[in-house]
Amino acid sequence: MADSRVDDTLWEDFHRVVNMTSQELAGWLRVRDSGELTEPLPDAAGPALGRHVLAILQKRRTDLTDTDVTAMREVIGRVTSQADVENEPEPEQAGDSGRRHRLMTLGHDPLKAAR
């Protein structure tokens, strides 16, 4: 178990940047990968890191593995490098849907209020 490695700061930072619920993220990953004629199996929708974020959201802190901890750190780094988590733009200023969609794949919706 990685619980001893999931200190309060890592846990809080991850849940600060991942502001989508597991249901919202699962839905987004399915929509993102669906085509005109096909839809992926729920467990195969979205990129590997997005699916890993979803799996982490569905776990208790005490059940996290070393791989989960690594993924949490990667997500925090990616989201904070692509988004100003503390000062997200107002919806009418966001404009860049490509950037928003990339962030949503990691569980962060820049137009959603922080938890």
C-alpha cells in the first residue's frame, strides 16, 4: 500500500486539481472517444492516464498503490502546467475548448468551480 506515501499535501493537491467527480470523468471519457457509429467499452474509454485518474477517484486513500501515487503526481504537474488552477477564467473568457478538453481528460474542468 502507498498510504504512507500519500501525505496530506499530495492528497489535497490531487483533489484540488481533479475537480470532476468520477461519474463526470467517466462520462467525459466515453463521450470523448465515441464515434458516429461506435462507442468504446466503458473500461477502455479515454487515454490511459485519464482512466487511471478515474480509478484513483474510485479508491480509498488507504488502497492507493505506488503506481497511483506516481499518476497523482503526474496529473498534478500536467494540470498545473496547463491551467491556472487558482485563478480559472470566467466561462465567457475560457475560449480554448481544445485546452479545456485536454484538461478534462485528466479530471480537471477549468470552467467548473473548485470543490
